[in-house]
Amino acid sequence: MFTPEELRIAKIFSCLDEGECARLAHTIADVRLEAGEWLFREGAPPAFYLLFEGSLRIVLDVHGRQTEFPEYELKPGEFLGEVPLLMGTPTFGSLRAQTSCRIARLDKQQFHHLIRDSKEARTLILETLGERLLLIQQRSLSLTHFTGRATFFPVWRKAARSPTLAVENER
């Protein structure tokens, strides 16, 4: 179980008042993984995740093969899961622990309360989402120019190195 003090270490939760942080600490899932374990697999129900300890790596099904992207790892302090939650879709990639990890998991209701009740958290999530969508667009345009075919690929927000996935449209 997370304590309110532990949650406040994360930028996204540091803006919450003491009461909100205490309520969240009592209800948030404290997920612990060992190296090699899956946080989630492609198609899983969406949730919002914030990595507190360890590292997670994106794994995608590329032409029927599970393909790891070692250059794209989630590090402590980074979050993900907002895209499927906001879009109402299942996850569209998989995440596997590279080391022992400690992760805060918010379900759909907790996530919606967070963005409804905290202007600062909502702003941070939406700014990150906007940056991710811009990178998806830029990456799609550059890959379409060079490949002209559909490809799944990870896109990273350079400042925070938070992953998201994109699909390039076939021509």
C-alpha cells in the first residue's frame, strides 16, 4: 500500500491536497513485478499507471512475433495509460518489467476522478497527451515518406520518455 507521502513524490500527485492524497493512497493499487513479468498484455482493459521503481519495456506484436524495444523503456516518475482510458479502448501494446518494479495503478473511475478534481493533474496529463499525439503525427509523416506502408512503432516523448504507440496508415 502506498502512503500519501510516497504518492506526493510523483509530480502528478504532488498537486493533490492532503485529504485527496490520503484517499487515493488507501484505494490505489500497489503493483509489484519481478523482472520478466507482464504489467499488461495487448488488449487488456485500460488503466492508468505511474512507475515508482524499476523499468518497464514496451513489447509489440510485429508480424506475429513479440518484439521488445530496448531503446524504449519507462523509467520512475513516468506515466502511461491515459490514451486508452480517454479513448475508451483496450491497451494496444504490452509492457514487461525489466527489473523489479513498483507501480501505482488507477482504475478508470480513479483516473476520471483525478482529472476531474485536480486541474494540475489534468493539465499535466493533457499536455503529455498532446505532445505524444504531435510525435505520432511527426513520426507517421516521416515513416510514410520513407516506407509507404503500415507499421506499428513506439513513439516517445523526449522530455519525459513516456511511451505511446502509433499506427501508420497504409497508402
